Amino acid sequence: MSIAAAREVAQVLNAKPNAVLGMATGSTPLGLYQELVRMYARRELDFSHVTTFNLDEYVGLPVSHPQSYHHFMHEHFFRHVNIPPQNVHIPSGTTTNYAAFCDWYEQRIREAGGIDLQILGIGSDGHIAFNEPGSSLSSRTRLKTLAKSTIDDNARFFKERDEVPIYAITMGVGTILEARRVLLLATGKNKAGAVAAAVEGPVASMITASALQMHPNTQVLLDEEAASSLKMRDYYDWVQEKKPNAPKV
Ligand code: GLP
């Protein structure tokens, strides 16, 4: 899955070296980042004109905190590739004025020309970024209160559950839907229900990933376990099998 995702990213960068990438955190995209780092080390990719915008950040964690998304991105990706630091954008979890920061973040995305490719994971409750169930499907970057189930899911990264932040700053569903292309990645059995609801269920704010059904260019990349609850699985395999012979559009 990670290699397939890296190929998609490489394709975007080859076509547009100054592409704007939307970045995600979590365990899911780790393999993708490792693969991109490998490709960069083999000089197959150049990030010197790339701009990035991360989806979200915990509120209250300093950037140096090992569980902050700033730290995660630096450790797993940014310090290994040549993206100019001034082109990297991650929401601030420590600003004094969240509303002003969120407006500025949206404005920066617009000034950069919009996001060409947004990488996404999915929460076990069907969220994208930190757009918890019930989030408006036209929401913009803002402060969100995390669902208890998300705090439980993410507690594995912290010493104590009490240390998991309760609030986050996140791109909205509406912000994400404006990306020109979206790659949604998911692995493991505990994502199977959320994936099936997002891909095959009704479009509903209770599963914010389902809003991607309205997006003109979203690709979903899954491992076997994450795909295991899809009702139309046979059809998707059939489509992949028949794709090479389809008339070119
Ligand atoms: C967090 C992040 C999401 C991510 C989700 C799943 O809630 N805000 O962007 O998709 O976790 O994380 P993981 O990939 O670790 O399962």
C-alpha cells in the first residue's frame, strides 16, 4: 500500500515539481513517508520546490513534544528530504489566537494555489484529520474537541491517557474537499468498519470520510484487512483487473 501511495505522490511531483502536498500523521502514512525518503535518497524525487500543509495538530503540545505532529513530521519526513523549511506549514497547537491562526492557515493554502494532493488516514470512527463525527461537511480549519474514542485510540502513544490532548486544530472537511486529488490510506482490521462506512455508506457527517464520495478525484488505498468489510469488493477487484484494457480517457 505504501509503495502504491508513493508512486502516486511521485507521479504528482514529476508532473508538477512545485506541487502543494497535504500531509497526514498517524501510523498509517509512515510507510509512505519511508518510501518517499528512500526515493529521495536514490535521487528519484526532488522536494526543493514542494510546499506542504499538514492536516492537524494537538492543542497545547509544544512543537518539541515527542507526540506533537510537528515533531512527528520532522522526525519521520521533513528532516530526511529537501523541502525548504519556509514551505512547510503545520497548524499551531500553541497559538494565543486560534480563530486568527485558522483564518491565516486557510489563506496560506489559497495563496499557495490550493492543495494538489492530500494524503489522508482515517480514524476508527470514520474521521479525517480531526473532523470528528458530526463535523459539518463544509467545515474549515478550526479548533475541535476530540471524541473520547479518538483519545482512547491515540492514548497508545502517550504514557498516560490523561496526557492525550482533548483539543486539536484541524483542517475542515470543506478544506480537504478542495484538494485537487485525495489519497485515503488505511490498514488493519480496526479500520475495516470505518472504511466500509466511508466508501459504501451514505454521505453523512457521522462519518466525515464519507464526504469524499462527493470529491471528483479520490483514490482509496487499502490492505486486505482494511478492505475486509467492503460489500462490493469483487467489483473493485474486477475494475482493477479490467483497467489496463479500458479505453483511454
Ligand atoms: C489521528 C489523526 C488522523 C489519522 C488518525 C488515524 O486521529 N488526526 O489524521 O488519520 O489518527 O491514525 P492511525 O493512522 O495512527 O491509525
